[in-house]
Amino acid sequence: MSATNASNGSRIETYEDFVKVHDLLLAASGLPQSLHFKLFQKLTSETFDGGAHFEIEPCEEGRQRRLLLTSETMAKDSNVFLIDHAWTFRLPDAYKQLQEVPGLVQRMAALMCLDVEDDGGSEQAAESGGKMTAEEVLESEIRNAKETGDGFVRWLELEELGLDDATFLSLNLSTKFPDLLALSLCGNKLENQEKLVEEVTKFKNLKALWLNNNPVLENSDCGMEDAILQGCPKLEIYNSRFTHNFGEWALGFCDDVYGKDNPASSHQGNLPLQSVTSLDLSNRGIHNLINKAFSPFEMPNLSYLNIRGNLIEENSVSDLFGLLKAFYCLQSLEVDIPGPLGDTAVEILESLPTLSSLNGVDASKILESENHIVDSMLQLRLPEWTAEEPLADRVLNAMWLYLMTYRLADEEKLDENPVWYVMDELGSALRHSDEPNFRVAPFLFMPEGKLASAVSFSILWPTQNVKRGDECTRDYLFGIGEDKQRSARLTAWFYTPQKYFIQEYEKHLKKLQSKCIPSLSVKSSAATVVHRSDGSALRVYTDIPQIEEFLTRPEFVITNEPKDADIIWTSMQIDEEVKKAVGITDQQYINQFPFEACLVMKHHLADTIQKAQGSPGWLQPTYNLETHLSQLIGDYCLRKRDGLNNLWILKPWNMARTIDTTVTDNLSAIIRLMETGPKICQKYIEHPALFQGKKFDLRYIVLVRSINPLEIFLADVFWVRLANNLYSLEKHSLFEYETHFTVMNYGRRLNHMNTPEFVREFEKEHQVKWLDIHQRVKSMIRSVFESAASLHPEMHDPKSRAMYGVDVMLDASFQPKLLEVTYCPDCMRACKYDTKAICGGGETVRGPDFFNFVFGCLFLNETIHVCQL
């Protein structure tokens, strides 16, 4: 069979056929050409031989899996492996499939390590009979001290023993162990602050006290801590954090110089910390690092230091640099960026030139790339759930750590809705690395030579030489560098430094709050009435059926030739290239303004308003994810910290009818959804005004005669778009289109409601006056177009006239919220249904006359059925 026959739909049988059909897919995958034939062989023979070369191993205490090489060696680009897709779906169908496909939710839960239950907790363990009682622990410690030491117990751990206040007091610890240096009471049932303080402050030599995971801490304030610190003047560690008294003992504890087997005493020799080369002080609550014990004199050999998670706000940046420079052996440092040493990695390295490594990254690489935020030790985002949470809900939350995506396309068009998939157990065990040794790519195999026969796989091949026991990794963000916000996007899988993102958000917010343009005055019409010199009808070319059918005024006549038209009214964007190809001249009127993208593309609309107005109440917080992901993450983190609603809606820049639009409160989902195309992320209106329990929005029609001066008119005709289902914030409802979206006139059940009837019923239901709402809507729409006219005077063109759809939602306080502005809106409803004007005299507006008064306003300077804004 020839390759030509294969590409026309015959079954692929030869390698030549395979390459002919799949040449673009092979190039897109990045698979080396030397592996193309091997891929062909494995696809046609359905060979899944990964199990002979790899093994899957649990890690992170069973909450994740990793992939290890079992072959002796595997050279770079030496083999390719097929990975099956365990679950393939479109996002709106995810919950339904998990509910309905037999065995799917169980397999996904096992693959994502979501079927591992807790061990029952400390209380269960304490009562299980496998633990010693408190009395038995004390007897054991006393016996141990006599057998191996001087008979004095200085370190005592009474953890997870179920101790309540009465039992604790009955142990009389201060009498039995007066020389105690360290006491751990973690995981018990202590509740009484006064009794606890009274007892522990009897230990005057106590260096460390741990009360973690006791009820007493849940209701305690600073008073209990202050009382303990006052009563135990030598205490250096309290609940795992350093006190202001920290010194040699606390520092030595962090490097195992001091511990249970060597709790220290007052007879320690000189310079006990001189052997310390590595010191981890992360998350110790340190406010002041300048301390007699923390010095190069005490620790002359210190080469590695970790001070992550500490504010150290009592020391200036310059003082800290001066302190750290004195550690002449210090080569590796880990610190929050931004943090106590400033905002950028480059500044830190320039101030500490002896460092060879910062946050696990080679210093020379940081300086070369000029990265400001660097971290190779990011904490993994592991799925979290409760024991009562159904498996399907666990999967929906965790799947964003595993999902991959592609779009289908044929010769005619790109599929508007992306496909998401989860690789099989082997593929899903590949963890992330910035320096991976394998690469993965999706691949559609078309055995019959056409898309209809396609079967999706992923292909895996080594990009480095690997040997037995090596972990096999891939780059989750392959090909994405800092120019595309790589560090911020890693937040989908890792806990990245929140402080940096919050600072970026606060700078963004401050910038918005400084913006405010003056209102433009409403002027009398400057646009001229359009007419032909010979007095004949204006010729209109259009590709819109409603205009061809309903523009019936004698002043206008339809023509089929664009070059003969006085007015061109089209649904397609007309640029200079189109003008040249069609023969459109500068003397013809066109139904669009230059640079109107500042209004009709969602990211430009938000940018226009924010630059002009800052953050007006009628615009929900909005972020262009391609440029402002860090600011969005900061906003999200602050909302989460403050317990605020964190539901967001993601919208493609330039898609209509809610295509590829998602509502979610999952930060990983927000970031991962960037992979299906450029989007804005907007704070969801979680409490909208409802009509009979259902969500709705309003479509207004705005007519623009001129940008300079600004002449805009609001059509008397507007209409309501209703969701089909009752509104709900229940998490499963977020997958229900007909609950959260209102555009139903494209293949869904459309419930049309006449506007006057809606207004009457709405006023009755909510006891409001629609005219008050309408006035706020008019003011908002005027502000939107003022923003565009002020920021983009280049929009003005005397040969432009345009109609825009403005979509508005009302919140629960009946304040308008701008959703979007659309070019050449679908006006089928306006033409189909007669209605009455809500404002003015309540005149009847005939549907078939809609485009007659639109063209009358824009080209003949009439004001019938419109009002000037």
C-alpha cells in the first residue's frame, strides 16, 4: 500500500505510511528521529514493555509514587515506551464519569494515592495497648539513667500517652526530676492553662518544652507563653520554636550536638559548637539572629545554613549580611526570597560572594539567568482529604497534580474544548525535576490514517543516560521558562514562597488604587448624517442574515458586493490585509473601530479599565494569567489566609459562548488551565442576584457613533438570559453548565422571557425599583467606554460606527458587575420578539424594526428607541 493511500484512510502497514500520516505529530512530540521506527513497531504491535525496565515505588509516606529504573543502564535516546491513558475526558464530564464508569473512581484513587486512610491518630495509638503507660515510661527512664549515667534524668518524653491534667499533676515530675533540661508532652489531653504553667515553671533549668498537639494550645493566648518564659528563664525552645533566650543549647539541638542521649549539663567544655558544619534553623520562629552563640567564633566551620521560615524582622538586611559574611566557610545558604535578606536572589549572591549555592541552586546559574526567586527544595503539594470525603471528590481535587492535556484538530478547525487525560500508573509515577532524565509527550496514533481512528497514547524516552536505581523524572513545564512565569506556575505542584506572591499582589493593588481618570463630558452630536450625493439609498453589504432580512428602511438597500457598498457591516474582523484583498476603501463606513480589541478581548478590556479606573466596584478582581499569575496567587493566598471565598472563573481571552470557561476554587486547577490557551482569571460572583432561584445576566446593546467626542447610545431593547437550573455553590454543581452559565441558545434548552415581564416579576420578588438598577447600569457602561476613549484615542475614526453587546450581572445587593463586551453581538432575540421599552414612555418596540432603528441612530443621527449615555 502506498503512503498516499494510507493518508486517504487505508490501514497503515508500512513505516513509510506511518511517517506520511504522522509526520506533523512526530515533529510536535519532539521524539528524536532515530526512535521513530521503534515507535512505529511498538504502536503497530501494541507493545507495552515499560514493566520490564521500570518499577513503581511508594514515597512521601505512601502519599505519592515514584518511578525507578530497573534495567542496568539506559542510554540517552536509546528507547521509547508507550504509556496508556487511564482516563480521558472533557472537563464538564469529569464528575459524571467518575460517578458512572465502573471502576474508574477506584482506579484513579489508587493511582493518586487517595485510598490511604489515616492511622487513627494519637489517641487511638495511646489506647491500643502497644504503648507504655506514663508510669512505665518514668520507671524506664530512671532505670536507664542509673545504668548508663549519673542517675539524673535530664530528658523526658511523655508523648501521645493520653495524659489529662489530673494524671499529669499526679506524676509529680518536678520532685522526681529537678534537673530536667528537656520535656516533651506532645499529643496529650492537657487543657488547664493555670495548672500546666504552675507545674512546668518548677523546672528552673529547663531548656526545651514541647506542648504541641494539646487542647490547651487551641485556646491559649500569649499570656500562657509569657508566664512559662518568665518562670523558666533558661528556656530556649518552646513548642519547636526558639525563644528570645535561644543560644548555644538550641543551636546545638538543631545539629544533634544536644539530644536525648546527650542533653548536656552545666559542665560542658569550651566551644561545644565548633564541630558544627551544617545547621538547619528553618521554621524556628527566629526574630533576632544576632546572638552571642550564633557567631563564627562559636561555629568556625559552618558551611551550610538554612534559615527558611523565619521573619528575623528585628535585624536589618545590612546587619544580617554583615553577620553572615563573617562565616568565612559558609558556602550554601537556604532562605526565603523575598525575606529577611531582601527581595532577589541576585542581590543576596552579590552581597555574599563566597556562596556557591543558594536554595539548592548553583550560584553561577542564578547569576547567569538573573532569576530573582530560586528554590530547588520546594515542598510538594500532596492531596489532602477527610475520611468522610467520597473518593470522587478526592479525585476531583487531586487530579490537577496528574492531568495532561491536548486539543484535537483536523483540516478544517481546532477543537474548541480541550481533552484532559491521566497517564497510566507507570506514567503518573514520573515526578518533576528541573533537570529531568526523561521526556513525555502525547501522541495520537491513527491506524486507519484518519483522525476518526485515532488512539491516544503518551510516549516516554530517556533524555539523559540513566542507571539502575535512578529515579526517572520529567519536567512538568517542559519548554516553559521564566519569560512564561515558570516559577509561579510550579505552584500548581509545589508550595512556593507565599510572601513573594503576596508582595507582588500588594504592589499591584497599590498601583490600581492610584488610578482614576476624569469623566468625559456628554456633547451634542458631532457625527454627520451619512448620505449619498445623488440622494439614493445607502448601499449596505453584510454577512449577517438578520440585517439582510430586517433592514427594510428605504434609506438603505442591501448589496452583494463589498466594493460597491457605502456601509460594510460584517461579523468578521477587518484589518488592512482584508481591506486590500476585498477592495475596501477609506471612504466606506465599517461597523468596527480601530483598536476596539481594548474592549472586546477580555484581557484587554480588564487592562483598559484597570489602567483608567483602577479597581471600580463594578469590575471583579481580574488577572491576565499570561502576565499577572504571581499577583493572582498572592490574592488567592491572602483570601485563603483570611478565610474568604476563593471561587474564581477562568475565561479564554477571545472565545464566546462560555467555551473553555471553568469555575473553580482549586489553585492548582487555575494554574494548569493556562495550558489550554491564554485566559483571564476573575473573582467569581458567588452571591449573584437570583430570579426565582436561578442565575441570570443581562445583554445590553450599545451603539457608538464616535470616540472623539464620545457619542454612545443605549438601545431601549435589552434582554435577560436565564440559567436552566437552580443556583448552587455545592462543589459538584460547578461541573453543571446549566447551573452556572446563562448562554443557552446554542444547542441547549432556551427559556426566553420577555423583558417587561422579567422586570415586573424581579421587582416584585426583591422589592426593588428597576429604574434605580438601570441608572447604575447606564453609569457603568458609560464608564467602560470612557476608559477606552481616554486610554486609546487612536480608536477614533470618522468612518467607523459600531454596535456592541455589553453583558452585565447583578450581585446580591443589585449592584451591576461587568462581564464582557462583545463585537457584533447576536441579536436574534431582538429581531424575533416584540417588547416594550422599560424607560421613557414604555413604547412598544417591534422586533423586526430592531436594525431599522440601529442603523437610523448610527448613520442618520436619529434617537428613536435609544438613549444617549
